[in-house]
Amino acid sequence: MMYKNSKTINKIALLFGIFSIMFSACTKNDTPPVLPPLGSFKMDFSNFQEEKSTELFIGNWAYSTATVSIFNIYASATIVVPAAAYNIALDQVPEYIGDDQWLWSFDFPVYGANYQAKLTATAKRKGKTHWEMRIDRLGTNAFTNFLWFEGETVADQSAEWIIYDSPSSPVEVISTHWEKYDDSDNGTLRYTLTRSGDSYYNSTIEWGIANEGNYNRFYNIYRSDENSDINILWTTADGSGRVKSPKHFNDEEWHCWNKYLLDDTCY
């Protein structure tokens, strides 16, 4: 009698296990992967836009801006359309399409041109997700199914993206790495220029939140064309900042500018 009861209990346990697995398989796809914030993809260059000036005493800021502009030019030529698509995807609700995959599908305009985006996310192990953004352009200069960027995220804590140039030149031009470091969306974002054969190949720029004196932002830059390291600190409050570039200034000192962008004494 005890033997039969034991067999019955084992069968019930087995059935319960099977139903648990089936239930997990049916419900595990209810929550789509989290797309990290736009700052994990698009770097902020807003404080270092080149300006024409007749002022003779803006050398430190001008040098910093010219250095940052190298990376801004690459990003502007490549990231405008995919960044716009990324930003819109953040507010879209994806569709589950099976095999641990979700699809974000939407139309969007950029500079008068109309595009269609299809962003797919494939869930991997240990919280990792692989992403692919394919974009169509409609009308003049149309193209279809161009893989503009792809990458991998770990929850909303880190992201790595590979960005391709254009449909006519589908080569890798920028790779990125982002890491979140507090409970907000703040993190450090690094670009590496990866176009093979380019004079700036393997140059890097890293942006992040600083906490050094009055300065609250930083860039750490490596220029492969001259094998030099450049460090820039500035404050978003008034635009003042400082730069250190041993190769350019022939010293290890900081070189400052004030809120008027004029060269100033470092304190």
C-alpha cells in the first residue's frame, strides 16, 4: 500500500514539475528586455561645438574643442539616423515574436526624409540581450534592411554597440561601451573609432560625470594619430574648464579657461 502511494506521489511530483516548466516557458516572455537610455548610445558634445572667434586668448578651449570635434564629426556623419531611431524606440511597446525575441517596429522622420525601423532583441543567458537595428529609407535615395547598429546589453547596466557607416559603405566605424554607475541613468560612454585604414583608427573618447572641484564632466581622449592622451574637465554651470595634454603643451600641467572661454590661471 505504501509502495503504491509512493508511486502516486512520484507521478504527481513529476506532473507538477512538467507543468512548472511549461508555465515558465509560457510566462518567461511576458517582460521584454530593457533598452538602456539614449546616453548609452549617443555622446554629449554640446559644450564643445566649434565657434569662429577673433579672440586671441581662447587657445585652451579651442584646442579642447578641436580635439573633441574629431569624434563629433565621425558621430555626426554616422549616428544621426540610428540615434533618432534609438530615441523613439525607448517609448515604443515591442511585440513578442517567438524564440525569445521581441520586435520594435515604427516609422520616423529625420531632416525631411522618412524611415522605417525594426529593432529586434534576442534574450540570452545571464541577463544578456543581443540587439539589431535595421532601417529602411523611403522615397529618394531609398534603401532597405540596412543593419545600422547591433550590440549587447546586460539588463540596463551596460551596453556595447557596433555602428556601421551607411548602406553604400556598410563598414564598422564606431564601437561603444557604456556602464551605468548609480541608480539614475548616469554612466560612462566610450567611443572607439574603428574604420580600418583611417588615420584615427583606434582613437578613443570617454565621457562621464566628474566630481573634481567645480568640474562635473570629463572627456578622456586617446589620439592614435599622434599617440597622445588628452584629459578635459569642465563644468556645465558656466562652461569653464581645463585641459591636460603633455604632447601638445609639452608639460604635465592643467591649462584652464574661464566662463568666457578665455585662457585663465588654473587654481
